[in-house]
Amino acid sequence: MTRQVAETEGLTDVELAARLRMMLGRLNRRVRQHGPQTLTSSQASTLASVEALGPVRLGDLAAHEGVSAPTQSRLVASLEAQALIRRTPDVDDRRATLLEITSEGRHQLEQLRTERSAFLVEQLGALSSAQRAALVSALDALEALAASPGD
């Protein structure tokens, strides 16, 4: 039994949840600090969602992002002003528009992802082989947590 396993066996679910939440928050903040600072976290999230969802209505995007329609509208307007997304007519409902990412938006996202990944690669290089193995082992559990229903 490794020291790491022995330490986690003594944690209650509440203690484990608190440590996991704190660690993920700190790591997320550190990762967000790397990459082009031209986009806020909310703008980057919205842009990535538009890319992933494909042409999407504003209301559906707001629901996906978990924000109100007016908040999402302001984010979309800021991304539109930077020519990172564009509105196109919805062929199924001419009264509605769809949002889609532009080539510049894709370029911005790729640059952001590349720089953030480079930061993580650098950080991973500082880990011992035992820490790297533990991280690899934890990935399945972390991915299962991220995919859990109930969001």
C-alpha cells in the first residue's frame, strides 16, 4: 500500500470533496492565467461552447452555459464585436438566428488551448514518476466525476 493510498483511506467523503474542490479550483485558476488574455473566462467558455455545439440558438447556448439569456446575449455581443462568432439565419425558423464560430474564433481558441496545454506540460515535467503514475490512475475517476449526471 502506498503512502498516498493510506492517506486517502482516512478521509471522509466530505473531506475528500473539500480537498478535491479546492485543488481543482486552484489548478483551474493557474491554467486560466496562461494563454492570450484577450478573452475573459466567460468569453472563452462561450466561444468553446459555440464551437462544440455548432450553429446554436442563443437560448440553447445560455442553457448550456448555465447563465441567463441577457448575460449570454452580452457575452455573444462582445464576441461578435471581436469577429469571433457570427449570427446566421436559422433556415428552420427565419425569425431566429444561429450563432457560429468564425475562423478567427477557432484560431483564438486554438492559441488559448495550445498555451494552456504548454503550461500543463511544463508542470507535469516537474512531477516525480510516482506522482505522474498516480495522476494517470486518477484520470478515470476524475473523468467519471466530470461526466456525472445531476448538473
